[in-house]
Amino acid sequence: MTDNRDAVGVIGVGWVGLVTATCFADLGHQVVAMDINEAKIESLRSGRSTIHEPGIDELLARNAERLTFTTSMDEVLGRARLLFCCVDTPPTYSGDADLSRVRAVVQALPDDSEHALVMKSTVPAGTGRAIKRDRKGLAYVSCPEFLKEGTAIHDFMNPDRVVIGADPGSEWAADAVEALYRPLGGELVRTDVASAEMIKLASNAFLATKISFINEIANVCEETGADVMEVARGMGLDKRIGPAFLRAGIGYGGSCFPKDVSALKMLAGNTGYHFQLLNAVIEVNELQKRRVVAKLEKHLGSLADRRIALLGLAFKPNTDDMREASSLVLAARLEGEGAKVAAYDPIAQDAARDLLPTVEMSGSAEEAAAGAAAVVLVTEWPEFLQLDWAALRERMSTPLVVDGRNFLDPQTIKAAGFTYEGIGRPGANGTG
Ligand code: UGA
């Protein structure tokens, strides 16, 4: 390619976009990243990250000279041929993926053969084909992202596989994307656009299915006296099953699983196919968040006017992301039963405040637990392992811990004088 536009273009600097931009810069590439949000670009220009992600500040600082942040699409088009589209695709009211931001990006691109749109945003299968109908000249590559929040940089730099989907006419762009990713060493899956799009949706739906499956097993364990942690360990050693994503808890959340499972279900439904399994996956996840209420009531009776302390609010640790966090449903259900909810999260409290205006945000776990009838561990932040549980119990009106992530050591908690309830662990029926 004899072209001076050898920078990597990134459009949309949310989680995926910022990680993509900073990681490509760290691999030695010039990167020009644009976003329509001026405040975000200002912050990034001054080296301040707009997301909470371990390692991102260091990447920004280390690669400042290779990173350009801009609000100008012309600047990106002038410097880059490959344009990584990283805008978000939130769910619509109907459960379909909202592609308005993707469409806005496409509208802003010239219909030329100089540029290639590389789709990182998660889009329904068929999106690439629809975009190509509008922009016949533009090359198009589907390159779905598989990184996880909280370990995003590690995941980007150490991919299990890199999926690159392109149709005839766009091979030059697929080759260029492959060249960018080859140094990372993951298995390269070259395929067509529709299959690449489906690999992403099917992967997330399968992982969500694994979680709902183990959550149902946990619920059955509670009835039979088995321990889901032991069951998951024994199952996971079978290489065909694998140990990952078999942690029972109070359900999956975040910006991806709930949205992508629903989008795949709707995508199937729109073609006339009823994806029955995904209905169950979604329903199990919804009920799982609510089961905590029954666990509390079993020990406390009515929750009216009882103070319940939530430890953790984010959808998982090492992030301040509150999107579809299980804590949102749980807090609302507890308040629905008349409980007074207090909460502490080391990082997500600011993000949570507007979403949970009636929840008392506490400055520490101890403050949240003061006068509480129960503590519910919602997010497995490592610092909760270090808590002085005996001291915490002294502050509470009833010594009850519901461990929504099976994170705490039941013996330690019981030794501190608590009644311990996990998810699918012995003791759940008052036997331990
Ligand atoms: C998920 C996928 O894991 C990524 O591969 C994908 O790239 C990303 O979605 C996306 O599509 O952008 P993420 O949402 O960041 O990543 O978080 P996960 O670590 O997968 O956790 C999702 C939720 O599942 C969390 O609420 C977590 O607590 C829950 N979970 C996870 C369980 O309840 N049990 C498990 O065993 C694993």
C-alpha cells in the first residue's frame, strides 16, 4: 500500500474504542481516534482516561506521541485507511440492537475505495451486507471484539482468536487487519462477514447460557444439599466443558451479555425462528437476581424497615460500569419489600448514584453495615476479602451474610459469628 494514510483509525472511544486505540499505539502504530463527544476527547488529550480499566492510564501516558484524539472525521479519513468502528449498539425498546450510531458513522464516510470500515461494534448478522448495499465502494471487514471489561488490555493483547470476516472485494482490507493482529499470536479465523458477525453473538450467548445453566444447577443444589462450587469444579475438568463461566451467582449483567442475548433472540425471531433456549437463559438470569430477596426473608421474615447493606454495585469487579448490573434490580426489589438499602462500592458509587437515587451510598463497607439486618455481597471486589468481619458483625442488628458471588470463605464468615448463605452452597437451607 503506497499511501501515507498508515495510521489506524478508531471511531468511537468507549471501552472497546479506547482499548483498541491505546493497544494498537502500544504495538507501535500511529493511531487517530475520534469521538463526537468533545468532553471525552478533551479529557483523553490531557491524558485522563474516560473509563476505569486497569492499565489504561499507563498505556495513555506511554503512547501519548502515537495517539491523536480528535472530533474531526476528516482528520481520521486523511490519516487512516482502516477505520475501526467502535461505537456502541445499545438495546432498543424492542430488544433489537440500536444501530443508529453505526449508521451515523457510515453516513459520515465517503463511498470510496480508499477506506475500509472495520466493524468492532457488536452488530446483528446481516449488518455488513446492508452497509455494503449503501456503500458499494467502501471495503468492509467484520472484526468482532472479545475483550472483557476489567481485563480488557490483557484480553486485547492475548486473544484466544482473532475473527476477520470479509467478502470478495474487501480482501485487501482483511489482509491489512490480519497484519495488525498477527503479532498478538492468537489463532486467526478468516471467514465471511455474516459468519464473523454470528461468531460474536453466538459466543456471548453461549457464555451467558453457561452462566444461567450453572445458576440453575446451583438452585437445584440448594434443594439437594450439593455444593455448586464442587459441582462446577468437577464438571469443568472435562475438557469438553471447561472450567470458565461456571461461577454461580446472582446473574450476569454488563453492557454485553444482556444486550447480545436479547439481540440474538430478536434476530432469530425477526427471521421467523423461535430461539427457545435463549428465552430460558434470559428468564433464569432475571429470576436469579431476585432470589436473594427470598433468602433474606427466610432468615429475617418481613424486610419492611430493615436495613440491608449491599457490598458492591458494579456488574463485576474492576470496573465502574453499572450497565445492567444485578444490583439495580436487587436494590429495587428490596425497596419494593420495604427495606432500607445502603450500599458501598469502591469505584462504581458515582456512576450508581443517579441510577439508585433512594439508596444510601456509604463511604465504607462498615458504614453500610451499621445497623443492617444483613449484608449482601453483590460484586466480588477483592477488598471485601480483607474486611474485619467480626467487627462488622458488632455493628449489625442481625448477623446474616448473603454471598451473591460465592466469593467469601464460609468458614471465615461463620467463625466471625454470622449465618452464611451462598448461592447453591450447603447451608442455604439452614443446614450449615
Ligand atoms: C463479555 C464477554 O466475556 C467478552 O468476551 C465480550 O467481548 C464482551 O462481553 C463484549 O461483548 O463486549 P464483559 O461483559 O466485560 O465481557 O464481562 P464478563 O467478565 O464476561 O462478565 C459478564 C457478567 O457475567 C458479569 O456480570 C459477571 O459477574 C457474570 N459472570 C461471569 C457470572 O455470573 N459467572 C461467571 O462464571 C462468569
